[in-house]
Amino acid sequence: MSYDLIYWLDLFGVAIFALSGTLMAGRYQLDPFGVVVLAAVTAIGGGTTRDIILNVPVFWLADPTYLYVILLTALFTILLVRKPRLIPKRFIMVADAFGLALFAVLGTQKALALGMPASVAIVMGTMTGAFGGMLRDVLCNVIPMILRQEIYATAAALGGGIFVLLVKLDITETLAMLLAISVALSLRLAAVYWRVSLPAFAFVDQELTNKSSKR
Amino acid sequence: MSYDLIYWLDLFGVAIFALSGTLMAGRYQLDPFGVVVLAAVTAIGGGTTRDIILNVPVFWLADPTYLYVILLTALFTILLVRKPRLIPKRFIMVADAFGLALFAVLGTQKALALGMPASVAIVMGTMTGAFGGMLRDVLCNVIPMILRQEIYATAAALGGGIFVLLVKLDITETLAMLLAISVALSLRLAAVYWRVSLPAFAFVDQELTNKSSKR
Amino acid sequence: MSYDLIYWLDLFGVAIFALSGTLMAGRYQLDPFGVVVLAAVTAIGGGTTRDIILNVPVFWLADPTYLYVILLTALFTILLVRKPRLIPKRFIMVADAFGLALFAVLGTQKALALGMPASVAIVMGTMTGAFGGMLRDVLCNVIPMILRQEIYATAAALGGGIFVLLVKLDITETLAMLLAISVALSLRLAAVYWRVSLPAFAFVDQELTNKSSKR
């Protein structure tokens, strides 16, 4: 059964987004509990919005494991990363890309399982993937990633679309999920990488650190 | 029956707000799908918030027509408007005024139809009208129109209030709706026009472009 | 019965947050109805989010008293405070601290009464206390208080945690509530005070106005 896989992927996505929220928070010298709040908004903001719109019980109410994963991720990150301001923004973007791809496909899957039409399911997936990071960016007064030039919402929607397509082609849900996540993640990572490397393609190795910290 | 009229007005409002979201997005050089996301947030953000608070099924879940209207509006706008940065901000404000007036009255009507008291219905209308544009502005890191000097929330609340009043006076719902929308729209447009023209009323013709692009 | 106490505390919290929203709005020279909207978002944004996530009827739909309290608070504040720009930001922070402490404990209490586990109840309390002010700050394009250095989310979570603990120790709900509110409020006020006075503790009297208006 793929239910277990979905659950573990979901927890992994929560941890990844909590990490990205914690690192972003680290740039603002919050007190530790403020960091946990920002991590939580990033990690469960998308899925919470999805569940509210679909009018199903919000996923973390019945299973506080999600809250503990966020708390532990934030605390470990705070303890291990001593100088959050030195973490390149690109690292946050890579963690964010993982969360985006995972949640876009998992959100699409959940909406399909609830009997939503394909178009609504893809919107729900995009929202699950993008809204947590969007809330994080809005709170930090940063223009959200979804409003930047690189392929962001496109990657999420493509992941959801491929999942819908593969499921209609009668491929097993587990395989469809892993394929769709891989495509969305690759596209988003390629976009992040391309954006940084294109202006000076031949000089990537030397200039990588400067460029990513400049962003 | 006025249900058909409401449906078409609703779709028109969605298209108008999707246009305003697309034009706003055009200033940020997003990829096309990011534009669609911003258009969607603007177009259905208000009604979605209303339906969630009223705890009724979110209106676009059962009828994906809304999503297609947003998609098509955004794509047509992208294709037809080649230089979004040249569109004066005033144009976005006029499209926004149409959406505000329409949704304020439609939202009030929906809440009344669900048996809400008049005060709650007017709040729901104001929210339906103002929240989509508010989310758009927050995402774009712009101070929301609702927080600017011109009559904005007032126009929305007045539209809702007039609708409630006319319905209580036993005027047909269709007429009440059209009257209330007209008043709210006129008030908002007058406010937009007044703001721009007052400081140099005699010089409007020459200075119009500068002023509206300065804003 | 402590239900009446809860109701009055709730209305008091709404008034306090409406005051803080109105004062914040005063800095932007909105039209009066725009002020009311910002006051309302601040005052009922947190509890509305809580009720939506818990999937219970939103508290102000059935009892428009909340809306009237907001309306009256905003109008009185507008009439009495002639120069909102002269109000020191610290005053807004103190009103905000009251609302934060009150709503954090009341939100925790409501979630517990609905049978939520302690961890979820504390999250709900923190959200009830912090989200209204967070929405206010996001709308005003200000970095939310929750993302500032001073103990903010910590005070809310501590209030919720102490309430949970005291209730488990079989202390009466009323007493538990008042104790938990006092602790959260004291911690937050101490944090606000400490931040301002620490850098030049001996000079507080002379420098108070400069410092608080600088913030």
C-alpha cells in the first residue's frame, strides 16, 4: 500500500520546509520560539490552506507528529547552524524546491482521492506546494519565490499535471508519484541553477559562491 | 430568475480581477504560470475567504469554469499586452474598482441568502470585494489599495449596505444588485479620478500620463 | 460559570486589538472605513483563523456584538485621537501585548474544550493571539512583531502552556486563565520594556520619546 509512503513523504516534506523556514528565520535573529512559528507556517501553511478549501479536517489536528517534526527540525537546525546569516540563500532555495515538488504532487493526489476534477486537483497541488513558502516570504517581507522570474508555480503545476496524467494511464500511484516529484524537482532545480549560472556560464566554479550569496 | 445574472456577473468579476492580477504580475517579469497564479489569487481570493468563513463549499471547487476563465484571461492578456510595464497603474485601479464593486454586492447577496444578519452580510461583501486585491498587493509587496487614502473599503461597504437596504424595501434583487453595484463603482471611480486630478485640476490633459505612471 | 468571564475577556481582547489596529492605521491616513477594516482584521483575524482550522462556526458570525465593538472602538479612537502619527509605537505594542496574552489563553481554552490534544491547543492559542497582529503588520508592510527579536510567540505559547498545565492540575478554569494571562502579559511587557530601556537604562526619562518614536 502506498499510504505509508505518502505519510513518510509528507513528514519529509514538512521537515524540509521547516528547515527552509528556520534558515530564513535565522536571518532575522528571532527568539527560538519565533523561529519555530516561522518554520511551522512554512511547513504546514500550504497543506492547511488545501484542507480548509477542500473542507476536510486539517491534517495536523489529528496527528501531532507533524508539530513535533517541525519543533525538532527547528531546534536541531538552531543548534547545529551557528551562523544562519552565512547560509547561502541558494541553500534555502534548494530545500524549498524539494518541499515544492513533494507537496505539489501529494496535494494533487489528496484532491484526486477526494474526487475533485483534474483541474481543481492540480490547483490544489500547486497551492499545497507553493503557499507555505509564500506565507514564509510574505511574513519576512520578501517578494515570494512564486513572484520571481524562475520557473516556480510552473514546476508545481507540471508535477501535479504529470501525476494526473500517469494515474489516468493506469500507472501505479507510487510510481506516478515518484516520477512526478522527480520531474517537478528537476525542473525547479534546473531553473535555480540556470538562473545563477547563465550570465557567466563558463565561470560557474569560481563565481558560484559570490553569486549565490549576492542573491 | 436572477441566478443566471449572478453567475454571469460573478464570472465577469473573476475575469476583471484576473486581468488586474495579470497586469500587476506583468510588472514583475514572471514566467507565464506565475502570472496565472497571481491572477487566480486576485480573482478568487475574496470569494474563497468568504466561503471558508461562511463554511459553505468553496464556489470554484464544483465548477472549474472559474479556473478556465482565469487561465484564458491571463493568457489572452499576456499575448495581447506586450509591454506590461507601460500599462499605467490607473488602468489596474479601474479594473480593480469594477471587481471591488461587483464582488462586494455579490458577496453581500450570498451571505444574506444564507441567512446571515445584515451587519455580517456587509462584512462578507466587503471581504469578497477587497480580499482578492489585498492578497495580490501583499504578494507584490505593495501597500494594499485598502490601506490607501482613497475611498476603497467605504465603496465596498456602501455597495453592500445599499443592496441590503433595497432588498429590505422589496425592490427586486436584480435591480437592487445593479443599483448597488453602480453606486459602489461610481464612488470608487470618482475617488480614483479625484485623487489624480485634484492637485492639478486644470492640467489634467497634459499631466495625466506622468501622474498615473508616477503612482 | 466562567463562560461569562470568557465572553467578556474575549470582547475586551477584541476592543484592545481593534484599538491597536486603529492606531496603526492612523499612521497611513486612511479614510475612516479603511481604518475599521484594519481594526477588524487585527481584532478577529486570529480567532477567525483558529475557528476555520478547527472547523467550528466562526465566532463572530452568530454574534455581531464583536463587529459592533470593533466599529465603536475604531470610531471612538478616531474621534479622540486627533494626531495618530504622534502616538508612540510603544503604545501600540502595549495594546498588542494585552491582546496577545488574552487571546493566546482564550484560544488554548477553546481548543482544549473541543477535545484537541495539548500540543494542538497550544498551537491554536499562539495562532489566536498572534495572527491578528500579524495580518495587521503584513497589510501595513511592516515586519510582523512575531518576527522581531523580542519574546513574542514565546509569551503566547507560554501562556497557553501554563493554562494547559494548571487545568491538568485541577485548578479552576477561571483562576488558571487569569494566572496564564498574567504570566504571558508580564513576559511580553517585560520584553518590550527591556528592549527599549536596556541600551541606555539610566537615561530612560529623557530619551523615552525619541527612542519609542524611532522604533
